[in-house]
Amino acid sequence: MIKSILLVGCGNIGSRHLQALVQLQTPVEIHIVEKSNNSQKLAKLRLDEISYDKTNHSIFWYKSLNDVKKTGNLAIIATLSPGRIKIIISLLKKGYKKFLIEKVVCQSKKEYELLLKQMKLFNAKGWVNNNRRYFDSYQQIKNSLKKSKYIQLSVFAKNSGLGSNTIHFMDLFSWFLNDYKIKLNGDFLLPKLFKNKRGSNFKEFYGTVVGSNGIGSSMTLNFIPSSKTSIIVSISSDTHHYIIDELNEQCYMLDDKKNVKFSFEYTSTLTTKIVTDILERNTSLLPTLEKSFESHVEIFRMFNLHLKKILKRHVNLCPIT
């Protein structure tokens, strides 16, 4: 039987998921919900940018979730974070059991707890799309660190915000450690709020975030506003030390003083691997919703505390997506 995949949200990230879905080797039905004409146009243009077997898959477009009558094998949720929980719950009621969800999953601990309760009630499973875990290069680095007693992860980035990216690197750190009990310190965030390119309802943060598992491993994220873009990652342990320039795809191993292959992989190809794992093996390298809960809650706590210091009032919903 042909598998059916639902993609909710087909803007910038969603259209990259779509590029990956049409690369699946087995035929699938792809049902896309996107109310914006501009986003639909962008997605179709991006399909025209790549080569794929146009006879292998069937693509259906909808303006509203209510127009989708058929229950599929997997739902990919690529909308902005506000309202995402409501969408997932409505799909649970339609019979969906497997979900690939963009991060951050939502904007509060309360929302996340509601989602986990509903997922359990409907016996469903979800994964959070922290897809650096699927980079071949990071898989090899993780394997080389398996005997390490401690790990230090440092990131220096320009023109990338902490609101959007803390979850990426916190998850990478947790994955290396196999430890999700990471505590964050936002005391060194810049004392102002920045505009978020995704809309006026969202805020962006810059400065420094420090994290620790409390038993010797630590993480430092240094993000500064800049017109230039770069992401430099340093991974140190008692056994290895790597320096990675992600965007220029360069990696240097200090221990052996040699260059190591590093490839930056994108949603437009990674989602093909992820969806194949979920549909064919019912598993994924990605963190489950349950595993990612503690990371999300700690991020909400840190940013909301920072917002309270600046706004002089309590914040219930963390304005990130």
C-alpha cells in the first residue's frame, strides 16, 4: 500500500521538507496544507529547482486542515510555533500516529505538557527535528567521543540568533553526552531584545548562553549580531578536540593536526533519511518529544527570565519559533 504523508506548513522550512519528500525511493502521496499563496508559489518554485521522478509521487494541495479527509502514515508539522499544539491535537483526533515536528515545538511548558498527555492518550509518537544528529560528520564525531569522561561544546556565531538556535546546539550537546539534564545560564545575554525575521510576534536574543550537566561537561554559545554569517563549533574532550567551520564545511582535528571531512547537510536532503527511518523502521536518530521536553523547558525558563528583567513583567509564552 502506498504511504501517505501530510505536510502542514510549506513556507521556507516546509518547502525544504517537500524537496526531500519527492526524493523518497518508494512512491508516496504527499498532502500539503498551506493557506498562503506566496508560500505555495515558493514551494512549487523550489520543486522546479531540483530533479526528481515526477511520476513516483502524487502531490495534493490544500488551503485548510479541514480539507484533509484522509488519515496518513506521518504528519510533518512545519508551521510557526504558535498554534502548533492545536494542529497536532486535531491530527491526533483524525487518527495520525506519527509526527515529525519542527523546533521549538511550542512556546511554554504548559503547552508541551498538554501535547505529551495527548500523544500518550492517542498512543502516538513524535520526533523533534534537531537534524544535526543526521549529519554524517557529527555521527562520526559522536562515535569518537564515546569513551570521553567530559565534553565541552563551544559555538561562535554571527548573524544567527539564540532564540532560534539554542535548541539546535543544546540537543547536539545532550546527544553527545546521552544526558538531557542540562542547566542553562542566560546572565550573559545582551540586555536588549532584537527583531525576529519571522515576524513582530517573535523576539531574537544575542549574547552568551552557558550550559552544564553539573558533572564536568559544559556548553557555551556565543552569538553576536552581525551582517556577516558564520558558525564555528569547537568540541573538546579528554580524548579529542575538533574545530569546525560549519558553513565553509571545514573541520580540523587538533589532536592529530589534520583536516577531517565535514559536510553541512540540509533539510532538503536530511528529511529523506529521517522519513525513511520513521516509515520503514519506526525509529529515528532524532530526539523523541519526551526526550526533548527537558531541553525545551530549560530554554523557556532561561529566556523568560531574561524577558522579565527587560520588560519588568512576568512572561508566560516564550516568543521564539
